[in-house]
Amino acid sequence: MPTYTVGIYDVDPVNVLSTTIGGTAIWTGANTPSGTATITDNEPGIEGFTIDSRNAGGETATATVTVGGSTSTGRRVYAEESWTLLDTVTGQTFEVITLRVVGGGAGGYYTLSEIPLVPGRSYETLDYNTDPDVNAGDPVFNINDYVEPGDEVDGTAASETIDATYVDADGDSVGGGDDTVYAGAGNDIVSSGDGNDTVYGDLGSDTLIGGAGNDVLFGGEQNTSSTGIGGTNTVGTSFTVINLGNFADIDPDELNGISENAADLLGVYGGIGSELYNNFESATVFDTNADTTLEDNDTGTTPENIVINGVTTQIDSTQVYNATVTFTDGSTGTFTAVVVQTVDGDVYLMPEFTNNADNLLLTSAPIQSITLLSVDTDDSGLVAERIDANYQVPLTGTDTSGDSLDGGAGDDTLIGNLGNDTLIGGIGADLLQGGADDDTFFVAQGDVAEGGDGDDYFFLTDLGEAGSGTITIDGGNGGAGDNDTLQLTSDVSFADITLTPSSDPGALSGSFTMADGTVVNFSDIENIICFTPGTMILTETGERPIESLRIGDRVITRDHGAQPLRWVGTSTVPGRGTFAPVRVGREVIGARRDLLVSPQHRLLFEGYDCELLFGTDEVLAAAAHLEDGLSVMRSPRPLVTYIHLMFDRHEVIYAEGAPTESFFAGEVGLAAISGHAREELFTAFPALRSDPASYGATARTCLKAHEARLLMPEHSALPLAA
């Protein structure tokens, strides 16, 4: 005897939905159900999990129904009518019934839908029945297909934990439905639970945990304001087009007067994380024969030129589609889409050629996505002069607090926005967008990670997922100050990487394959760190891998105790020739294992031989000056990443237990680091830009090459200590 609770809308669906197969209707009801029905169905088999009619279906279910302040207890319920609907935006099909409640205070006709209905969205009727019977294959409500409607949960300005136990001022809480959470100001922790949730961290340093389901987590504040891109809304030869991508030719036969494959373009373009308002491109047409139509590639005519983002091309075909648009605020609308394909395969949504209702719709809010539903005209001429539409883009928020976003299971979208954010995709094929500032990514199988601006750090993680979905990492081309880092897993070395040309000078692009077969494609990465040879550095919390250290971490120094790091620099260079690292045997300086250092890096030696030779008991010697072909020698490799640690003054620190120098910002040291890293260093130490001597003296006497060679065993019978 199944018993379950569902949400119902306080509207008779027969007054809203189309009763004509193939007809469409816009849902004008509420955003969320306004009542509940706890249904008990004692029928056997599938009939106990479905609601059909009392006549053909023989429905015997009863329910306690509450709507507003009215209640019906233990009353008969059944389906008066039923629909199979198509969501014209998502393409999802589902069932809706008119739930008849017989008698009591809440008696009447209500909408019971298997999925939440979206106000303003168009739904197409695929099937309709006035006496549905589940055993006859008619559309009926099935509790097994039911998706619990989500709540809109609003936090406050305080720092809160918002989870299943939290109830907001309106009585809403997160649960198994598709919830929307606005955390509000404060440093909040939000755990949205199951369902396909949307969470806005709003102001403050927030921790957002999506849980199961395909969640969207926004680290920054929700900003519903928008501004125009500067379009004049006048008709002319220059206007803005929207790039929909590149596709196979939909009009391969140029002589038959149709675009025979126009239906191949049906589908959804854009979405959360790939909003179409990011795809605007400028276009100028040249109607050289002045016939008001831009000639395309059909019927053997000479096509006229269109320049898009500075590139001259020609139109191959023009099609017209019945379409819907979804805006970033969730509202939708229907319009007629004029879509062109160039001879290069690029597909664009063209603006209208008058300031009509479609243009008013498309310029009313930032466009998230469009859906091409059906072909209206499979070959059309294109009016050359079109409206310079003033499309909308969102205004940027102001919250620069760093957030932590954890997608959990499911195919999630994580958007950091401003601030130094941490993005953890978790299980599933996730989209991670850091936005501005210095973000940290934990990327796993099937994920796409986009760093955006700032110095971003990408950690590859293995979560044991089945298959081998490709990982795509884009550090972002943020200009001269951009310095992104990719840290490899232990099963990958530099030798496994195939490098490709990068569009960003000084950055690396390429690919490699992990041990489980997962392909990783990366671009615009300035530094690549191999995990295996990570040197352990002594900090106030114990030894840590050098690649894990960040500005502000406190490292143990020989002379001044625990000191905060002021700058951490990384540079990846070809590991050959003068850049090849030097391997220093552990026996040379008393380390626990061999050290791999840059040629200029200096190591500390101590003992009475130092006093005897140089008049001081401790000295620093560069690794390159100690080479003997035995204990100290070059170790060339395709690529090497050098990590530099810098403090307020030159310090002696401990690497693998042995004393060694921190980065010294003298003329030689500054010349050895990349332009990206050097600009970062100048930000932390502005005086160094004009005066390298302003950093001060070295922590110990630094030996010249001929002096350093006196320290090696073949020149000294005295044991060395370090």
C-alpha cells in the first residue's frame, strides 16, 4: 500500500495547458506548488504507483490534501485529465494530470506534474486523454518519475549553516528537490542536499556543497542587473551576431534551392556556464550589388562578403527556425530565429532587420541559451541591413571574498566569480570556472576547468571513476601578470607530455595520458609541477612539499625562526643546457635524499674547513660550482619547474633536512625568472624594480666558483657537514 507526498499547483491545468496534440501553451501558474497531497494507493502492481481515472482506470486512491488554509482528509483522488508534455527548452518529456479531490475543505481540481513547471515556459502537448488508464498505455502520473519541487531558501546577513535542518523566515528548507539557495551576507556553509540545486553564496567567504544531483554553485553574489552592449537599435550594415559554434555543412547541394540538412541544427545552444551573452561578435556586410539582400553561396551566384570579428567570409546558407530563448534570470520566450552558416562552417544567430517584438524580447535581459525547436524555412535570402541590437550583459558583482565550492556527485557547474576561490568538481563531468583572481581547482575525470584571470593552480585528482573521460584545463590568457600552474599526479612525468603551440607567449599547451587512460588537454599554463620529486620544506607545522606552499605560510629559518613567505615563484623551462637542473647527492650536504635544484641555487656548508679556507664557519655555494660528475652533476630533462621561496630578507631554510638558501633577489636571481614571475615579485617588493640592491645582503658569504670547488671531497680530506 504505497503512501507518498507530492506538491500540487492550485490551478486547473485544463485552463492552462493545450488539449490539442501538437499544440503549445505557456505555463502561467506559480513557480512552486502551493499545496501538498499525501496519497495512499492500495491498488496492486503498477496501479499502486500511478494515478489514473476513476472510470477507465478504476482509481481508488485516497489522500489528505492541504492547500492554503484548507484541508481534505482521507478523500478520494483521481485523474480527471492527463497530458504528456514536452519542455520546449530542455527537451524533457513528462506527465501531468488534473488531480480531482472529491469533497472536503480542499476539494477541487489541481495540477499534479511529474516535474516542476516553470512560469513563462512553453510546453508542447504530445498526448492528451480525458479518461486515462495506465493499463491501456495512457499518460498517467507515476510517483517513480516524480521530481520533488525545490524550495527557495533565503539566508540572512549572519554567518550561517544552511542544510536540511535550516528553516528560513518563509518556512523553506533544502531537501531532495531542485532547491535554490541565496545564502546572504556572512561566511556561510551551505549543503544543498540531493536534487539539481542552484546556490548563490552571496557576500562573504562561503563554503558551498552541492551533494548529489547536477548542481550549479555560484561563489559570488547573484546580480540580476544588466547593461546593454552599446547597440544603437538602428538598422544598418554593421551589427552584432551571436556565435553558436562550427558545424558540418547543412547545405551541401548548392543548386537545389533548399538546405537539406537544416534540421541538423535543432537543439540547445548555450546554458549555465556557457552563456550566449559571452558569444557576441561584430559583423559588417557588403551588399555590393545594392539589391538589399546579401548574396549567399546558392545557385551558382557569387556570394557577397561579410566581415565577422575582422575576418572576411561569405554566407553559405540562411535558415529560419521556431525557437525559444532562456535568460539568465530563468525567464523564457519564443521567437523566430534567423540562422546563417558561413562557408567555413561557423553558425550565427542574426539580429532582426527591424525593431520588432523579437528584437525587444532578445534585448530584454542577458541571453543564457536558445533552443532551435523546428525548421520554419529551410532556405531563405538574408536581408543585408539589420538592427544593431543592444543585447544585455550582466553587471559584475562586487564580492571579492574567496569561496569554497564542492560539487559532490553529479555533473555540476561551479562558478567562482571574484575572489580567490577553491573549486572541487567531485564525481561526474563538471564545469569549473574560476573567474577573476587566484583560484585553486581540484580536477577529475570528465571535468572542464577554466581558470580565467589571475594565478590559478590546478590539481589533478583520481576519484576512481569508471571510464576515462577527457579532462580539459584552460589556464586563461590574463596577460603579462598571468601565472597558472598545473600539478601532475604521481603516474605522469614531464616525459609523458606532448607540447603544442600556445596562443599565450610564455605559456605551455599540450596533452598527456594518465595511467587509467584519461587524456588531459591543457592550454595557457605557465608552470607544470611534477609531483614525484617534490622537495620537503620544514615549516612551523612540520615538513611540507614545496609545491604546496603559499604566500603567508610560515617556514622555519636558521636565523630568525618561523618566517612568513612573501613571494612564491614558479617557472617551467626546457630542462636542458644552461637550464638543466643539478642533482646534488645527499652525502654532499647531509640531506635525507638527493636534491634537484637550479644551477644558481646555493647550499650551506659549515665546519672548521670553512673557517680555515674562508675565515667564516658557514658559507653558501652555488650548485653549478660544485659539479664533479659524480656526487654533483647535471640531470637534463624535457621540462623542469623551479619553485622559488622568498622572505622579507635572505634566509637559510631546510630542504630534506639540509640547510639551503631562500630565493635571493639580486641581479642574477631576477634575470633567472620569467617575466610573469618577475612582475609578481615586483608587486610584493616594488623597490626591486629600480634597485635590486634594495633587498639587502645575502644571509652568508657566497663563494666564487674556484672557491666552491675547494669544498668538494677531492680537494679536502675534511668531512663536510650541512
